[in-house]
Amino acid sequence: MAAKIAGAGGGKYDLGQNNEINVTPFVDVMLVLLIIFMVAAPLATVSVEVKLPDAYAAPSPNPEKPIYISIQKTSGRVYVGDNRSSLEGLCQDVKDNLGNRDPENERIYIRGDGDAYYQDFMRVIAKLQDCYFYSVALVGLDAVGNRRGG
């Protein structure tokens, strides 16, 4: 017996068009994924039961004269307090604002526009680290209503 390769008419080996979608492979893949997640989910949880205490942080005292570094979005300009500064002169400007206070125990607050570029923040933080200022805080809004999605 031989298969008919060319010519008109249908025969024993004629493959007609199949207009139906075969969902069997899709169902097989979904069942395998379901089994994997059912097995892996218990492994991802911690099995040691502990009663965690409530976390209440006491507010830290405000410094006598905080040092704020501001970053503008549009120009990327850097300000120490109300005075314009540059990355090259940032260390000296911060030290001038410190006065007699110990730089190792002083926290520097960085304020920036919400749309300011990340690279501008990183340049300022890297420059502060080069000048041995490691205690840096980012300033943001504290209101719950201003959070996205909340």
C-alpha cells in the first residue's frame, strides 16, 4: 500500500483542515504548574511559630540645626540649606554649615523633587560618602493619603 501524494480527491491519508484548538497541551502545562506551586508553597513559609511583638519606634529628637541638601528636578541643581552649591563644593558647604558639631554624629537630610533623576541622588550621596558623611536620610511626605495605591 502506498500513500497518495498528489492529485485530486481525498483518500485514506488525506489530512483535512482542523478548525478546533487542541487545549490538551495547555491543560497539561497548567496542571504541572499547579502541582509545582502546591509543592513549593509550603516550603516557602517559615515553620517556626513565634509571636512577634508590636514594633513602635520612639521618635528621634530633632537636631538643633538640621542640614538639608535639596535637589531640583528640572535643572539638577544642588542646594545646601538655601544656598546653591555644586558637587565639587558640596563637602565644603556642608562642613561650613556644621560649624563646631561633630561630622561623624551628624545626619544629613536630602530632599528632592518627586520626579528628580535617580542619578542626581546617587551623585550627591556618593559625594557625601567621599567626604566621610555616612549618615544620610531621605526626606519625604509623612501623610498616608499621599501614598500611591492607598
